[in-house]
Amino acid sequence: MSDPAYPVTRHDYAGDAEELERLEAALEGGPKGAVAVSLIAVALLMIGWLGMYFLVFLPRGTVG
Amino acid sequence: MAINEQAILNSELRWAAVVGGIIAVIVSAVLYAAIAMHVNPPSNREYVDPKTLHLSAEFTEANLGTRIDPDGRVVARLIATQFEFVPNCIVLPTNREVTLRFATPDVIHGILVTGTNVNTMVVPGYVAQVHTQFTKTGDLLMPCHEYCGLGHTQMIATVKVVPPEQFRPDAEGRAACGDAR
């Protein structure tokens, strides 16, 4: 089932050809912007996690 | 020119690899702490009758506080009750394996020792036990961290961590806060 608002292939696309060209140009190399934003967000999260783990948690000593 | 579905798929596969790598790093860090540094969640399943705690062999009033057990282990036993710890100060040596044992006759309490990873719940009917080794000296606060009633905020004890030479148990192996100088 294809929805004209969310085309799967160009044959499903109901918009005009010019808009389709712009869409194709934007997606040509993959979602680079989304990857960049995700990398920055996840990198900050991991820096925070590793910092808490190695600078706060482990120095507080053994427990069990 | 077609919408490059292969490029989108490749980016998702690369992102899956990144996430897989992050999970591997986190699991490795947790395993390293558990195996190499013996940092584990305190786990102890040991039952005690809260109604007769004061009559039990271990948690009678005379047996509370820090003591060197016959097998050489340093063990501190405390009762957590509304709204105090008994005793409200214990003394322990640095750089030596110590065991903290807690029980409660009333409601659920929780303890943590500030600046350390010592942290456990104290649940009626169970003995909460934590093994640890203190590396720094000082008077560490040990508050109740589980709301236990109106006096909860007053429920706080002190863990006095002293160098081994100042840890002087008496002939029976008991050490109290007043003994450490």
C-alpha cells in the first residue's frame, strides 16, 4: 500500500517533477545532516557516561 | 536520477555499527569493573525475623557496632530504625576489607556512605550486607536515603574511617568511635 504523501518510488510520487528533483538531490548522498546531528548528540552522551564512570564511579572504590 | 535508497540503507548500517560499538564499550566497562575491580551490586539473601531482631543472636544491642570476627573479618552491624541508626557512629579502618551488615525492625530504609559506592536498601525481614574497602580517612556521613517517615531527615549516622594504626579494637575485638584517636 503506497501513500501518495509518502512516496516509496518516483512512480508513487504525486507532486510535480521539479519538487521531485529537489527531493532526489537532497537525498542523493544519504541523510548526512541527520547522521551529523546524531553523532554529535551521541558523542556528548558517551563523553558524559564515560566521564561519570571513570572519574566518579570507579574512584569511589570497590563494593559488592 | 533516482532517490538513492542504497545510500540511505548504507547510512543506517553504519549507524547500527556505531551503536553496536557503543554497546560493546559499555558492556566491556561494566565487565571490567565487575571482574577486575570487584565492583558489583550488593546481593545477599539472608532472612531475619524483624519482630525478634533485638533477641536474635547477631543484632542484639551488645553485638552492634564494629567488631573483628573470629575469622579476622572486620564487620560492622547496625540497626536502622525509625528514626536513627544504632549505633549512630561506627569506626572502620582504611585499606582493609570490611563488611557492613544492616537489619531493620520496622519499615524499609536505605543507606549510602557519601563519597563511596556503598549503597543498599534495608528491608524488614532481610539482612542487607555490603563488602567494601575504604581508601580515604575521614568522617563520612551515612544518611537514610529511603523515605521512612516524618523523622526521615533526622536519620543520619557517621562512618569514621581511620588509618589502620588508629583502629584499635579492644580485647573482645570491638571498636567504637570514641576509641579512635
